Amino acid sequence: STKNGGELQNGVNHNSDNSFSMTEMGRVESPFPQRAGCPRQGTVAPHVKSRLILHAAYPKEIVDGLEAYSHVWVFFCFHLNPRGKAKQGG
């Protein structure tokens, strides 16, 4: 059980209302400082590389063996996106 009443399963906090929460573990460094010029799909710019930088609170050993995989799924939030500026789908 976690502090908000949810159950921790495989590192994800599953709450009683079927929602889950994420905890920030780091940040992404990208060569694109602004949204303008940033490709929407990575396959458009395969030569561009970004880095995932873990916060110092996490031991480096948590990524041991990661190089054996060809892909990694990273769940993220755009923290610099101005609220209310995103287009609404419809």
C-alpha cells in the first residue's frame, strides 16, 4: 500500500479509482530548445540523439543491462508546454 491508498505494482502506483501516478525520475536533454523545428516523429531525424538524465537520488545501477535492448519506452510530461495553449482534438 502507498501513502495515497493505492497498491504499488511493478513500480506503478495503482489507485482505487483506476488511475495511477508517476514520479519524476529525471529529465531529457534534447538538441531542440524550442518546439519550433522539433520533428514530430523521430524517424524524420534519425541522426538526432537525446539523453535521459536520471536525478541523483536514483542509483546508476537501475539501468544496468539496459544496453542489451534496442528500444526503451519513456513516459513523460511536457513541463514547459504553456497550459491552455495545446490544441483540443475534435
